[in-house]
Amino acid sequence: RVSSSRVLDIVSGESLSATSDSVSVSSGSHVSGSAASASLDVSSDVRVAASDIDVVAGRRLSAYAGESLALASDAVAVNAGSTVSMFASESASVVV
């Protein structure tokens, strides 16, 4: 168990890992991290909740769902400087 009342720095030159039945990170104001590469493998569910979420990709952003993908919002905007492509093997619909 590691605890700190103000600042806790963990620095690793190559790798850092944590293995447990449960891992929790909480902060009163800000949590940040950086890496050249990162991955998250979860066997069941992941939930992210916030008032605002920004996802930024310098070159490519991919999303894959093996069964279904849903998007619900009051407004959806798609802006493409060049091409928008969509593929459906069975059916596709847009209701306005």
C-alpha cells in the first residue's frame, strides 16, 4: 500500500505494471499520464463518465464493435476534408 498526502511520483525508465483483483485511481482534481504507447485490456466492461470527453488522434481514430455500435445525441456533426466512407453488409438507414 502506497499513500501520500500531497504528491506521489512514480518514475520508471522502461516498464511499470500493477496486477490485482481491483485497481483504483482517484484524484480530487487531475489525473494525467503519458507514454509512447499504451494499452488497456478489460475482460468485461469499461465505463467512462465526464461532463466533456475529447479524443484526439493525430493520424487515425478507429472504433470497432463486434455486435453493434450506437450513437445518440441531440446533434451529430461529421466534418471531412476529403472523404467519408460507410459500409453496411445488410442494411443502412438515416432518418432525419
